[in-house]
Amino acid sequence: MPRSFPYSWAALLVVLVVVPLLACLCLHPAGAAADNVNMYELSTRPWLYSLSLKARTTHARTTAPPRRLLVSAADRWLTYGRNISRLVDVPMEEFAAIKQKGMDIVWLMGVWHLGSYGLNYDRTDPGTLSSYDSILPGWTLPDVIGSPYAVTQYTANPQLGSDADIAGLRARLNSMGLKLMLDFVPNHSAVDAVQMSTNPDYYIRAPKGTQPPYDSNVYMPSGIAYGSDGYGPWKDTAQYNYWNPDTRAARIKELFYVASLADAIRCDMAYLAINNLFGQTWGSQLASWGFSRPATEFWADAISAVKSVYPNVVFLAEVYSPWQGDLQAQGFDYTYDKALYDLITSDDLDNVRGHISGSSVSYLTHSAHFVANHDEERAAAHFGGWTQANAAALIMYTIPGMRFYWMGDFEGYKAKLAVQLRRESWEPVHNATEQFYATLLPIVTADVFNKYVHVHVHVGHVDVPGGERVEQRLAADGVALGRLCVINYSDTAGSGSVIVSNAQAPPGTDNLTITELLSGQSYVRSASQMRNSGLFVIVPPWYAQIFSY
């Protein structure tokens, strides 16, 4: 059900401006690792499955395809005419279409080697099977392909190809200006990973002296713990012991190998390895086996070591509150901003405003902002509808940091794609959402948004119910290149006047042409009036105005 909020909320992008109650703020070009990059996540095996199906689809088809991707089905049939099931089969036109949308990084999620244990678990566990019934009614056993997060070893899944195929694809992506992101799963391995038999001491074990049978909610029959975040087990995985220096060394070696094949690495549940949290979760087991807290953090050591050899590799951490700042301090280039996602979901937008305006520029610039990913519901399902989801996107993608998109975002899909499945329920493209992103992406992927630090400030002179809004502004190297984003995240129209303190007309006139980029409409306004009494705006519900001036 669409939520009704007590007031409209706005985010404005501003730099080099004096506003009431705040000092003059300066703009500095962002460093390479802190550029506001655009990343697109593909669930690799389901994506290839959909490409393969579409490659078999005739131009004259009368039935709906399993999903719509960036290149039309008709074009794919006419151009490809072949099975597409491995990385080497993927036509580069597919990636060119992603690049054309302004993406800098493509994340191929789930390319590593998996074992039979995890697949069997995902095909037999009653709770997991029940979830498929609600996510994908009418699913069949071949639809269950196994979680990509029960990794046996960091070599390519043979269903997808070889390590050489990954390296070759990376080279081709780089040649078109795209970087390749791959996974690293630090917290756990698959239950049938080779290390389970060769190096069982790499793992958490039941407290020393505990007699079998062990608690089956925590431990395997061998006494090794299932992977866990402290709230429950993942029974297709085994929990690594990050207080064992041998484990750390082995994991860093694997991380080096991933870095040799990737430009960027997304680290699953990265915060679970932080010493404080790891001790809280596994303290009794660690103490009984004589392990003590390490003097250094795993991630600080690992990232430093990897970057000494691969200095340009980008690290992204999946992390949840309150550990984001810790991982940024330990070397991560970007960390999930799940806190903002949750706040936008909530009914109290004071906290949304407070999160954005109260966070440092550095923190936001090193955060990854999303409206959906493979762990979450689709945006339109989560936020209460397509209109609300697109309004959330206007907040997420006009603030500093990594802009993180998930396959299906641009098409407005609502059906969840579970990581264990090769497909989701079919649905048509939502045309309004497709057009929304076709308009938004060229705006937010432009250099003026990507290469410079955004600074957030409060603004007065806004006469909407509920009072003030949040303002940000942007300028490029002192050139009169401004962007002003006013976002109304509520179900009622909002209006008000926003001071634009750096509005400057051409010499000899007070007239300034401003363009609202989402609509393409241009207006002539008095620059002095914009500086003094403000730019008057009227913003429809669940929408925004992005001005260039």
C-alpha cells in the first residue's frame, strides 16, 4: 500500500554557495577511488539462461519471453541465432548496451565453482522449497541451480567457462570502458569445499570438550559450525575462523587470485569478520580452542596487501549498521548504505534528511546506494509501487557515492529473483519505469554528477507543510555548472522557494536560463531573484525537478 508521509522532502545538490546558518563550502575533485561510479549487477547464470532462451526465440514469436533485457529479443534472434550459456557465448552487444546506459562497472554475480552439497540442499530443504512456491509458482527442479554463495573454490564454475574465459571477458569489457566486478565470500565456504577435509582448523568448531551429538542448529555432525551471521545458520556453508592466522593467510591468498581476474571485488557479508563482532558471535568457541583476538583487523591487512600488487582494484563491502564506518576505515572503497534504504522505507523522513545532511561527504562518497539488489525485494514491490520506487531512486542516485543498480530495475520488474533459481516469474516491462530510467540515467551518469564531491546544506524559504528541506549543490571546477535537485517523497504536491546563492546571469543581463532536466523544459528567471528570494518550484507527488543553471 502506498505510504502517506506528513510532508514533502527535497534533496538539492549545491556547492560553492553561502546559505543561511552555514559557512561557504568548497568543492574539490573526487579521487579516482571516490568517483561516484555507476555499477550494474547481473546474476550471471539466470542472465545467461534468459539470453539462451531469447536466442532460441523466433522473430515471429507470439508468446511472451521469460524477461526483457537490454537488447530486444527480435534483434537478438536476427543477430545471434545461437545458444548462449557460457561467458564466451555472450555477444558484446549486451555489455555495450549496459555501457550505453552510463555504467562504469558490471558485477557478474555468482561465477565461482559450486559443489553438489549446496545444490542438493537447495533442492531438498523444506523451508527453502516452500520459499520457491511463493517466489516462482510452478517452478520445476531444473529451475533450482544452487546458491552462488556456497563456493567450493575460486575457479570458474565450469557451467560458465574457465578462468581464461573470465580473463578474456574482462579484457573485452575494459576495452569498451567497463570494469568487471566479481564476488569474494569471506565468511564461509561451501560444506563440501576441499579445505573442509584438508584444513578443518580453518573453521569454527564446537567448544573443546563438547561431546557429540552437537547442536544441529549450529554445527554439522563433524562439530564444524555452519556459516552464520549470529542470527541463524546457513546450512549449505561452513564458518571460517578469522582469529586463526592460518585461515587469514589462506583467505588473503584466495583474495589475491580474485583480484588477478577482476577490477572490483564485492565482499559478501564483509562486516562479519570485524574482530569485535566476530568475538561476540563466536567467543566461547574461540576461547575454548585457545584463540585470542588478533592485533589487527583482517580487512585492513587483506586490502592493504592486495592493493600493494593491484592498486586500482575497487573493494565493495556488503555491510549493515553500525559497521559501515569501520569498514571504510579499514580500506573499503565503498560500503552498502542499507541504513538509507531502510530510512526511506520508514515513515519518518526526518531521519532520511538527518542521515544525508548529517553524514560526512567522505562517508556518502564511499557508500553504495541502491533501491534493490539480489538480497532485497524488487524496488516496486518494496517501496509500495513503481511511482514510489522511482522517487526513492531519485533520492539514492542524486547523492554522492556508488550508484548501484540491479538487473530488472530499469524494466520495473516486481517479481523477486532468488539466488538459488535460474528464473523469476515472467512479467511485462513497466513502460513508465523504463522511460523514467531512460531519462534519469543520462542526467546522473554525466561527469558533473560523477567527478565532483557533493555538499549538503539546509535551506530556508520553503513553504511546504512540515518546513525545511535538505539542499545539496554541485559545481565543476568553479565553472557556472549548477545542478539543483528538488525531490518530493510524499503523496501530495509540494511547493516553495529555494535560495540559489550561486545563480549568475551572463554579463549585461539579469536573465538566467534554467532547464529542468527530467522534463526538458527551459525557463528564464531573474538571477538576482534566485539569489535573494529564491527559485519557486512546484513538485508533483513522488517526483523531482532537477535544474541545470
